[in-house]
Amino acid sequence: MLVAEDVADGRDAVVVTARTPVAAVPCPVCRTLTAKVHGYHGRTVTDVPVDGRQAVDHLRVRRLVCPVLGCRRQICSRLSAGSRSQMSS
């Protein structure tokens, strides 16, 4: 799930600006809930055309810190609570 912040209807493209929700999510390794933010990063993806125009999604994604010191994944980026995580050490 993403939270839509803006939709711009341009002549050549429909641009959606969205962010991840602020709710706590489980660490994908140890499953401990966390909402502690390490930082943010942006992603831009193209989506299926809308009304014959290009659709572009600008996403603001949280990088979260796992609170469990022994967990092998200390920082994770989650696109949304139900999506796969991209992990970094």
C-alpha cells in the first residue's frame, strides 16, 4: 500500500507522487515490528499507460532500522508493508 500525495495530469504524462505509509512494519528477517526511520530515498518508475499517456510514479521510500541487535539485517527499504524488501547491510 502506498499513500498518494499528488496526481498531476499533464499533456504527455500522468505523474503520481506517493510515499510509503508511516505504520510499523516487520523486519523481513526476524519479523520484529519497526517504524524507526534511518532515512528516505526516492524511486521513479513508469507504469502502464493511462488514457494513452505515459504514467510516471515518483515514490518516497523509508529506510527502516531493525531494533534487534543480533538481526543480520539492520537496515531495510520497504516499498510498502506487503511488498518484498530490498535489503542492505
